[in-house]
Amino acid sequence: MNREIRILMHTHWDREWYFTKDETKVLLRNHMQEVMEFLEAHPDTIYILDGQSVMIDDYLELEPEAETRMKQLIEKGNLRVGPWYTQTDLLLVHGESVFRNLYYGIRRAEEFGEPMLVGYAPDTFGHASQMPQIYKQFGIESTFFWRGFSELKAEKSDFLWKGVDGSEVVGVNLATGYQGAKYLEEEPKELSQRMKKIMSVLDNYSASNARLIMNGHDQMPIQKNIHHVMENIKQIYPEDTVMISDFESYVDQLDRDDLEVVTGELTDSKHARIHRTIGSTRMDIKLLNTDIENNLYNVLEPLAVIGEQAGIPYPHGVIEKVSKILFGTHAHDSIGGCNSDKVNQDIKQRLLNAKEMVDTQIELHLRLMTLGNKETGNTIVVVNPLPEKRSNQFVELDMLTRTKGFRIFDSNKEEIGYSVISQDQEDAGLIDRQVAARLLDIKVYRTKIVLPVNEIEGLSARYLTFEEVDGEKEEATRKSDESIYNAYGKLFVEDNVLCYKNEQTHAIYSNILSLENSGDAGDSYDYSPPVNDWVLNSKDCGRMAVEVVKEKHYQEMHINWELDVPENKGLREKKEANLKVDFQAKLRLYPNDPKVYVTMNHVNKTEHNRYRAVFKTGVQTDEVKVDGYMSTQSKPVYNEKPLSVWEKDKWAEKPVSIETAQSFISLKDKEAAFTVYTKGLKEYEVLDDAIHLTLFRTFSHLGQRELVNRPGRPSGIEIETPDNQLIDEPFTFHFAFEVAHDHSEESHSAKEYLTPLVGYQLKEFNRFNINPRNTVGKTSFKLSLELSGLVVSSTRLTAENELFVRLFNPQNEDITLSLPKAAFKATPMERKEEEVNRLTLAPQEIGNIIIQN
């Protein structure tokens, strides 16, 4: 065979891991100096800059005078950059984050030359089934990766990967890894032995006569003697062609008609570890990331669209800054949490900084919108961030008044009733320093309320007024050992377990929600059960103190779960539950909503533990329906095929039946359906009729060897990471569940759950003083689309300040959407295509539209 030995020179650049991003920035400066010198001396050479454009920014931050030199090499094609901004995880982050990562990565690369439009994701821990469509929307026709492939998918490592919507891209599994030909030996005998091993693998898996030799590794400097090495390779394989190549040329050698077709997620762990349980590592970081993503994509961006119409400039710079901070934490190691303690501390601090920026911009926008009311300072604004009309909604408001009591009025001066959640007295001088500076003693009341909103147009703001009054709002009735209920169901406690009665079917769900405690002998990459585990459930090891609150607009059950658990692994081995731990849960019902909304607080006190929320669904099924990136999919409850062969075929890790969802997990049989909605809790396992949702886990090392579920070497390095025990870490978990639910509506319900109405009161006392803008007035802007089953992913303004909407079809049939005037199909790069008045999306298809002002 006359083979084409294609050497691809690259470096894989983890920005942080057991080293910090600041360390790698310094190393990158040295690395790029050597790379550019080499490419200038060898103009026939191509070098891949790991598929992430952030390396441009990191390098030029320290050596800005090199920008022209770098640009010349990129324009000539010697240096290849993009399409990603950073090498992102492809299962754990928000789907919008994946889109924006590619958007900013390509846009930055285009400033220097032609971007590398290849879905290069060499070290990512698995690949979502929606990626082929996402890649194709950006003009990317191929993806190269290492982890996630097995012969259960295809015999050859070159194949066609068909996404959940039917989109196809060429998939290339790097059979010898992205590091397979690192530091190639120059000495002929050693080189011959090394190449023999590499070529034997590639000869077995390659689908054409091309052989991709990946000459690079983590932070590996460029191999300067590569041309001498190539001459020696030519001596070893005189009948073959040896060349320096790129990804695109390799794909050109493949005959698409002869390639096998692969479907579904790429998460098999035969040849490389996927770390299927990394979704519960460092949940403090993951929950913080999800909170920022939700506030950025579901609140700030649509709010800023409405604000732009009211004369408040759209915060493009803030959004880009926050986005890039997020992307810097989205690499597989970073968001995975599989780092040194020092790096995790840095990641968490950067996320806290991003959260401050997002939350402050949201508050500023809402405040500027209320300042536009010239009639009275007593203004409340309620915003619908979704571009569809909503009915029978409730909004939570934080009110700050001088009096305990107040009245709220609509635009017709009609009073609106509300319900109090809590009320506390505060010193105004601790809020507004001007009060303290003037030595004023002013006490104010902070009151959290639930306010009904009968109807509100899409992407619009509604203005209300309030009046402070003497007297007190009647306190809600709080009693022990009672039930709460609405038209859909009744929650009650019986025999130390939480129960639910479905008022439509009269079915009783006993122990519908409980807490599970078990051991964790794993590391930052993987949960692994102890050899002798002791699994405890709150039904048997705990007690429940119950109090209920009944108000007109909501009912709430407060449960203090006290569990007896082992404090550490030694006590678990002895089966000694020496420690009492508390979980404080609030379960809320609204009158016209079938969901049970749960907020749970906990401060961790245990080591080497895993905690899960367990939902007893009463549904027995072999399939579970979940959402991925802007899609729905069915997954097997039990990973039967891989689990039947993994030990015999010596897989790199056990393909456990623990999976990842984005925001909902749903089970259905002929009789009933049960759905769990989550805010950031993405790791689940279905056992019998119970959904186990991981809350968090704790462990002691970055990497450990010979785990029950992962035999052999450690992943990462064996350093202690005591921060991963999360001792004294406060957690707040948000999720909801629903029984007897129409199984076709989960995606829309999940979007509504993650995008509640936003309310804000113009307050008398604030941390910062701002001037009202003369241009700000009450906005009449609205956009109410008849979605007919489509779900909106994002609503924002483009760089040209045109309205951009991304939506998707989670259903199993085509859906057509009528559009307003001046609407255009668009690319995710914000480029308009043809003008349309209707948009039809096939099942699981993603659509992008731009609507001109």
C-alpha cells in the first residue's frame, strides 16, 4: 500500500490544570516565540494552535508588539487558529455557551486571517449528539477528537457522525490520541520501533490510505528537528509519502460514500476515559457557572433588548467580557473541577467576578427602567424575558419600604393582591452610605412577596406603582404536620416520608422525594464506590421536622431533614453513623402550576461522601427522556451493551449508567409520567422506578489509581486536594418535579422554569447613586411569537443592534413559525441570509433569525 503519512504539528494547550492559567501564559509567550521563528524559517510548515483563539489573546497580552508578525503567519496559512475561543467541555456547559464559544473563537480568528473550520476537540470528555448540527451551522464539516469512540460505534475511526437532527459531519477519532506521535525520535532504530507501534494502530482503524500522525502533546514545544525525522521516516517506509499536513487535507482523502454512519453521543470509554461522573465534581463551581449562564442568557440579554427600546444602551462589552470569563472556565479540566486546589480557587473567584458583573448589570438595567417613570418614584417593573405571551404567572419581588405595609396598583390604579414570603427590618445606613454619612437613623423593611401576573406580552415590561401604608400585612399561618395542596396534587408527610397525591388520578406517591447518602472512594475525575459501601436513605436514617405556610398565592412546606451519617470513610467502613447533618428544604406549590418547586440548603460536614436526591416516580421503563443541547433525546436507563463487554474488552473505565442532562429528566409509561427539572444539577441515574439526582460528592485527591470503576493508572496526578472535601461549603439546590405530565412539553416547561418573570422595585436607598437618563421612558416594545411547541434558546442584539433569536424544535414533527416583518434567516455568526415570513424547523432542528428594528 502506498500510504500518505500526514504529520500534523500541534500543541495541546491546557490553560490550567494542576498549574494555573498565569503560569501557562508565561510559558505560551516562550512557546509562541519559538513557533513563529520556526515557521518563518520553514515556510512550508503548518502548525495547529490547538483549535482555540484565546491563545492569540493570551500571547498578545504579554507581547502586543508581535501582533503583525502573528497575523502574517496566520494569513499565509502557516499558523492555524480557531474555531473555538477556548477548548470547551461538550456535555456540562449550556448549549448557548457552546454556540458563543464558536462565535467568539471564529470572530477573533477572522481578525487575523482564515479560521480553521474544523471541530477540533482533542481531549473533551465526551461529545453531545447535537454537535454535528452545531458544527454545520458554523460551516464546519468535520470533527477530530480522542475520547468517546469504541468499535460499538464503528469499525473504522473515520466515519460519518449523524447528529440528533440528521445533520452529518465527518468524524475522525484520533486512534493513537492527540499525543500519539509526541517527541518523535530522530535515531533511526528507535524511530522505527516507535513508528511501527503507531502505524499498526492506524493501519487497523484508518478508512483510507492516509495516516494522521499527531505530533504534539500538552504544552509540548514545537519539534524543531521534524524535517530530519521525516527523512528518516521516508527511509523506513520508502513506498509511502511523508508530508506535513493539516486536518482539512486528511478529510479530503476520505470517500464519504464508503464511511460508516455513527449516531448518538460519543461517550464510549473503551480506548480513552470519558469520566462519566465528573458532572458531580466540585458542585460549588458547577452550580455557580450555571447560575451565571442562566442569568446571562435567560435574563440579562432579553432584558437588555427591552432596555434598548427604552433608551438604555445595550451592554455589548459587559456581555462579551462575562462570556469570555465563562469560556475560560469551560475547558474540560476547568469546569470538570479536576484541578489542583489552587486552580479551583482561581476558577471559582473568576466565576464570582463574572456573577458580580452580570447581577449588577441586571440590577442597573431594571433600575434605569424604573427611573423613567416621571409621575411617581414609587415604581415597580415586571419583565417577561421570553418572546411569547405568558398567562397565570407569578413573580417574586424584593420590596424595600419605610412602613411594614404597602399596596400595589396596576396601570389602571386597580389594587393587586400579593402574598408575603418574608419580612425583616434593616438599617438603611448599611444599604446607602449617604444615610450613615448624615448620621440619620432610618429603619426600613425588606419584604419578599409573590405577586400574581395574569397575562404579559412576550419580551415586554409592565409598570406598576406602590403606596406605603400604615399597618401590617397579615402574617401567613404556620403550622406543624400539615399538608399543602393545589388543584394538581397534595403534599403531605406520613411515616417519616414525603408523599404526594395526584388529584387527577388519585395515585399516591410514597417517599416521592428522599435523600441518599453513600461513600465515595473516587477522585476529581470519577465517583467510585468504596469496596464495602454503606448506602443510607433519609427514610431509615433521618427525621423530618415539618412546618407549612399557606398564603393566597402560594403554599409552602418547610422540611428540616436530619440524617445520621458517617463523618468519614473510616466510620463508613465500621457502619457507624456518628454525625447529624441537616438539609433544609422548602417545597412550594402555586395555584395554577403542576410543578412542585424545591429549594434545599445544606452545609457540608462530611468527607468521602456522595449525596443524591431520590425521586420515587412509580414509572418502570427502559428509556429516559432528557434534554441535550437544544434538543431532546431518549437514552437507555441501563447502558447494556457497553457494560456487557467492558471487562472482557479491557475498556479504560467502566461505562456506568450515570448520565448527563441539561435541565430535565423524564420517565413515562402507559399510565403516568414523571419529570424532574433542574438548575445546574445535571448528573442522574435511574434505578428501578427512581431517578437519582446527584447533589454533590466529596473526595481527597486529584487522581487515584485502581478505582472500582476505573482500574489502572490514576487520571491526572496523585496529589492531595483537601478543598475537594468541601467542608463547611454552603449549598443551595434548586429543582422541581411534576407528575402526570404531558410528555411532549418538557422542553418548553424547562425553559419557563429557568426563565421566570423578573420584577424590580425602584428603591429609596441604594448602594450607588445614578442619574436617570433623559432618554429613558416606559417601553412599549414587545415580541410575542406563537411558538407552537418551539423553544427559544436565546434572545439578544447582534453587534449591529438587530434582534437575534435562536430557537429549536424538540418535538417529533415539523413546526412552522410565523415571523414579523423584516425577518431573516441567519447564521450563528449573526449574518443575514434570505428574508422570510415563516420558518419551518424539522424535529431537533435549530433555527437562527434576525429581525430588523
